[in-house]
Amino acid sequence: MGIMDSMYIGANALKVHGHRLDIHAKNVANVDTPNYVRKIPMLNAENGGVSFAGIMSSMQSGFMSGNGTLEGGVSFTGIMEDPTLGEKIYKPGHPDADENGYIRASNVNAMVDIADAMLAQRAYEANLAVLNISKSMALKAAEIGK
């Protein structure tokens, strides 16, 4: 993996985890919105179909010879709606009430989405560090080449 590959993976991960953070923020903002269904971001590891054990053995066998390659990253594959139903609340005058006068409360658990948002923020920060380190390595390589 070259420096540009690590920059590409880091930049792509910034986009994915930023989108993930947006989804969790929307969930928390709609915690009291009737009939709102919690959204769950779906992520996929891009590792070329190789397991973690396969990557580790490839790195170990290629450590001294320099041919151990590591490809990967993360991709955003979509949004899934949480199948959990919100609580039924009796509000006959509400515009969203059904024929029996009930509305469905949001199924968002604010604590879960805040925790997920914190994880997304940490992943974002980690990938920002990857970009900064890759940039630093590229600048050092350019200095050596002078």
C-alpha cells in the first residue's frame, strides 16, 4: 500500500463516518417526533474478501520481504430502519393519530444514538490522524528526494 492509498482510504472513511454522524444526529433530533423511525447506518469493510486472520498472516509472511500488502477501507452501503416499534400514545386530537386516536412515539433511544455518535466521532478523528500522518510521510519523502 502506498501513501496515496492510505490517503484515499482515510479520506473515504472521513466521508463515511461523517455521514454516519449525521444520521445519529438526526435520530437524536427526532427523539420526540411522533411516527419517526430510527435510522441505522450500514457500513461495509472493504478488504477484498480477506479475513482479519488472512490479512495478519499476509503481513507476517511479507514483513521481512516487503511484499505484504494491505488493502481496505470502509464504505457506506445504505440506511436501514429500526424494526422496533415505538410506544403507542393515546392522543385523539393529534393530526397523526390513527382511527382509534393513537399515535406512535419515536423508537429512538437517545442514549444509544449518542453512544453511536461518539463512536463515529472517534472513528472520524482516527481517520483524520491517518490522513495527517500520510501527509507528513509524503512531505518527508519529498524532502528526501531533493
